[in-house]
Amino acid sequence: MGIKLTKKQLAVLNFLEDFTEENGYSPSYREIMSGLGLSSVSAVAEHIDNLVSKGVLRKVPGAARSLEILDYKHEETVGLFKAKLMDCSESEREILLKAADVLGLDLE
């Protein structure tokens, strides 16, 4: 896919991954700010918004602690989905397309 991330964006992703693994839920913007030594919540929001627009993160609007890291290095997964879609029943196709959507896969 070739998504280019800045050092700060990678730091945010790594922090999110570590925090979520340790706590079982994603951090608040203030926890990200504190954990990374950023100067403001708006700086965190900008990084989060950029990561969402790049397809690396997903968040539920209006929900607290809803950040979810998406697999943005999934060329093999896309290939497997495409191969399976070529030889499946209509009901399997529907399930695969829903799963691809949940995973954020671009099958086109």
C-alpha cells in the first residue's frame, strides 16, 4: 500500500498499540499527549485525524476511547481475500466483503 507516516505519527501508533495492549482499551487524547510529551490536545487531535485520513486508524465519532489501529501493511491479506472471492458462493462472498470492510481492506 505504501502509506508514508511521519516519525510523530509512528510514535502515536506505537503508543496506542502499547497502551491498548497493556490496558485493554485505547488511551484518551490527554493520555497520548502526556505519554508522548506533546504540548496540547489539539496536536494529538491533528495527528489522530491525519492517521484516520490515511486509513491507519479508525475511531467512532462521539465515543470515548474508540481508537482502533488498522492493519495498513496488509498486501498479503488483500491478495488472499481477492483469491477467495474468485471461487466462492454468493453467501461466502457477502461474508468476505463484510469482513474486508470491517478490516478496512481495499479490494479494488
